[in-house]
Amino acid sequence: MTLSIDHETLRSNGRVRNRLIARFDGRDIARDVLNLDSAQARRRFARAVAQRADIASIEVEEALLAIPERQQQQVAAPSANPLGPTDPHRLADAFLDQHTDGNGRRTLRYWREDFYKFSGHQYRSVSESMIRSALTETLHREMRQHAGRGQVDRSGHAFPVTTSLVNNVLQAIRGRIQLPDQPGPPCWLGGDPPVPPECLVATPSGLVDVTSAGSEAVNVLSVTPEFFTTAGVDFAFDPAADCPRWIRFLQQLWPGDPESIELLGEFIGYSLVPDTSQQKILLMVGPKRAGKGTIARVWQQLIGEDNVVGPTLSGLQRNFGQAPLLGKLLAIINDARLSGRSDSTPVTELLLSISGEDRLTIDRKFKSPVTTKLSTRIVVITNEVPNLKDASGALASRLLVLPLTQSFLGHENTHLTDQLLEELPGIFNWALTGLARLRQRGRFQQPESGTPLVGLLGELSSPIDVFLEQECRIGPEYSVGLDQLWQRWFDWCESEGRSHAGTKAILGKQLAAAVPGLRKIRPAGEAGRTRMYVGIELREQRHLGNSYPQCSSPGPRSSR
């Protein structure tokens, strides 16, 4: 097998150029035209072609025989890689070879337009700019190595690392490590899963199987990049660790109230894994310096800062407001406050959708929208019960309320958080015990100490329920005139100090949400505009005021 390189002289429009033709066994495999009659350029061409071919010898014209002996040996040597120096796929493989573990398993993944890098026990999001920077450095190194082997551009220098080259290689990398949108993390990448992925918590010392919590021997699997999870704790698992200081702290917050302490442990354990089946939201209400912030800080460090977000109620309804919740285990909403009027309804709907495991289409800045079910558990921390409107009463039924009544204002321990963080492995075990207790029981239990606040929350979020309980009877045999019911509602709102009774249409919407099967009819044969509700009637007449307004919207009361 012989590689021959021939030299031709071209004359066109008064210009003289050289054509080098490389032939392998009589077949043209490469051509190059040089604007200058340069023997050095011919030598580079000969070396570059020879290194890409599996040859036994090379025949060149006389001018090319001046190549030094060392370079002739390089030309005659077979190439280990037939691809060109700037081939995107070859360069993508070279880059990915740097992102493998000791067993050759890839540690870089691409999912939903984001890169994820294995950190030893979990995957962490890496910005594209960081990947570009690392890739550019790799490409420069590759081009220098090729130049050392004689593979250079026409100017005799190493091939340049251009933006186009970086983009092409980056696209090839994406194609090699792309993961499907579903199921998403946590999931096993190939093979039969030894344990369901949603039952594992990644720790630096292993993958802890939460289903074995409470048993004599907790099942711990070896960490592996084949387990794709973005959630994990940053401390080693120690099955013998305990947390006496943490327990004493909680007993100070809820003296004589073990039910509240148990609920907190169950909800923290519930947030360790992507399980939203309970469809509950935790609400912690109490005065300032009551321990709410300390619990939140310890909780965040326990779950891992990368797995927790801190949105605001108002921020959730803004454009891209839900995007930070993607892939997060926990959302802690601190100092939750709303005006209680028009801005609370969208927030209520969103809280119901997230906690109710609804699929949401979430807009992301500069990226494609994602339609998914969020695995984010919501914890609301506030000094006062939030005023969230919900005529159906569904939100109140989703909430678990933990009241804190003691304030340590003026007696704060400024080192308390750091002291509690020393017990994270023990707090982790305590939370696992709470999760095991929750799964054995099958549901959360609302502590009796929070029951009054649950009732208050229901009154604030759905005053129509209170009105129906106090002023109406519900049943298919009952009926009442629309105007008569509206008048009673308006008068009741005034007596309760509610300045926004709304309109007849809004009342009808609230009634439809609160009273299943309620119908609105116009009796046959009756003249005028008499309309009736079927399924409800007023209790005995109450003397709440002098008169009722004969209009569809509230206004100043006329005096008589």
C-alpha cells in the first residue's frame, strides 16, 4: 500500500499556484492548493495526510524528500485516530473522557437543557458557562497536542479554537449525555433498580433506603453515578447518631405538646424524599423570636441548600415565579403576608395545585417551558395567619398548623443554630424515624394545639362557610330567593365587619364552590325576574340591621 503526493503548477490570470495531490493506491484522497510556492507548506501537507492514513511507505516529489529523518518517521507511523483534529465528535469524546469515574462511568449528564455533574453522591447543576470554560481549555490542549504531531492549519500554527468549534463540540456533548425528560431524577440509569429511586436518600457514605428506617439494620447502597439524583445530604450517615440538644430545643418550643414535636419530625422526614402523596402544607405560626427561623435554618442544612428554595407568596405568581421550585424538595416561605384581597386568589390556586400533585406548565427564563408535577413540599412560616381566599375550603383542609406561643425575645442564644447543626446526623435519624411513623400510620395527624388556628384559617379563607353555618340550612328540599339570600349575606358581612361583600355574581360563585349540588332556577309561571336557589334556605330572620339593599352590588345604606 503506497501513499504518493504529486505536485502540479497552476497558472491562472497571471498568478502561479501549486496543487498538491495525495493519492492512496492510485486513488485521490486529498488535494490542497497553495498561493505560494512553499516547500515547507508541501511538507506540512504530506505529514498531515500521512498521519490520517494507514500506510506502509510514501512517495513524494524531490522537493519533499528534504524532510528531516525524525519527521519522516512521524509521517510513516500509522495514525491512532483517523478523524481530523477539529472533528466535533472526537473532541466531544476527549472531553467526556475527563468526566468518568474509576470504572469508566460517565459523571456528566444533560437533562432539560441543563448540565449536571456528579459530586460523589449526587448530581449538582452546572452552568453552561462553566462547561464552556472547561471545554475551551480542553480544546486548546488538544490543538497543541496535534500541532506537536505536525497536524496544523495552513499557516503552520495550531488549529484555532473558534466559537464555532466550541459550539459544535458542545452540541456533540449534549447528544452523548442527553437524558429523557421522563422520569427525571431520582432515577436509575439503566439496569434493574435494586431499590425504588424514590426510597433513597443520597449521602457521602451511601444511598440510605428509607423503607428500612426503624429496623435493626438500615439498608445502605454504594454511591454510584448510575443513580441520577439532584437531592442529597452533605454529611455522612451514622445510624448510631442521636440529637439530645435538638430534642431539648423542641421541648422548649412546645412544652407538654409531644404531638407537635412528632408532626414536625414526620414532616421533615417526609421532605427527605420526593413523596407528595400526603398533599399537605405545613404552616408554622408564632410571634417573633419563637424558634421558627432556627427550625428553618436547621431544616435547610439537613435537606441540603441545593434542595431548598425560599420564595415569597407574592413572588410565586409572577412570571417565572415557579421555575425555582423545579427539582427542589422543599420551599420555605418566610414571613408570609398578603393583603387578603385580589392578590390572594392566584396564590391560593397555585398552592392547591402544587400540594395537590397537579401537572403545571412552568415558564423558564431563556429556556423552554416544562410541564411537570412538582415534588416540592411547602412550609409557610409567619407571625400571623395568612388571609388566603378560598371559597371551597380546600386550602384549609390541606394545611397542618403548628402554633408556637413562646417568644425568646431578649433571651436569644446567638450560637444555637451552630450548636444544633453539629447534631445533623442525629437529626437525620430522628427525621427518618418520623417518616417511618408517618408511613406506618398512613397520614399526618393535626395536633390539638393547632386546631383553633385551623378554624380561624377556615374563617379567613372562606367566610362563606361561616355564613352558611350560621345563617343557612343545606339540603335538596330547601330553596330561597336569590335576592333574599343576597340581602342576608350583605347584612351578615356588615355585622362581621367585612367591608367587601362583593356582588351577587361573586356570591353565586362562592356558593357553587361551597355547596355541592346547588342549583339556580326561575320558577315556571312566575312573572318578573324572580330567581331561586334550590338546595339551601335561610334560618329564622335575624335582626342585623334596619334594611337590606335592593341592588346587585353593595353601596351606602339608606336611612329611614
